[in-house]
Amino acid sequence: MQKRVMFIGASGSGKTTLIKTLRGCEEAVKTQALTFEDGFIDIPGEYMDIRRLNHAVITTGNGCRCNICSPGFYKL
């Protein structure tokens, strides 16, 4: 099983930009759905804002080696 790192945070906190920078890839665009790329998992900020989508974050995070939360995440 590939090791995975999940980035969690509010919309606009830079999760996608960080992943793209770490991968040395193209310009970041707004994430619209759970995205799995090269061991990274990017979650749209709306998944934390909309309570009925929280289960997707929890389920996806269960298989991760590391969950990285953006500053202020625990205030959500």
C-alpha cells in the first residue's frame, strides 16, 4: 500500500498550492472533489464547511500515514 498524506483545511488556505509545489507540477486550480495524486490527498475546504461531507474526510483519513491541517483548522 502506498503511503499517503492528507491535507485538510479551509478553502483558500493553500492546500492545493502546497501539493503542486511539493510535486513540482503545474499551477494549482481550485479543488472540486477529493483528489488522489502521487501519495497526496487534497480535500476541498467545503468538505469541512458542509457537515454532511465530513464523513468523506474521516473515511479517507483512516488509510493515511499523516494528516496535515492548515493553521486555524481546529477553529472550524
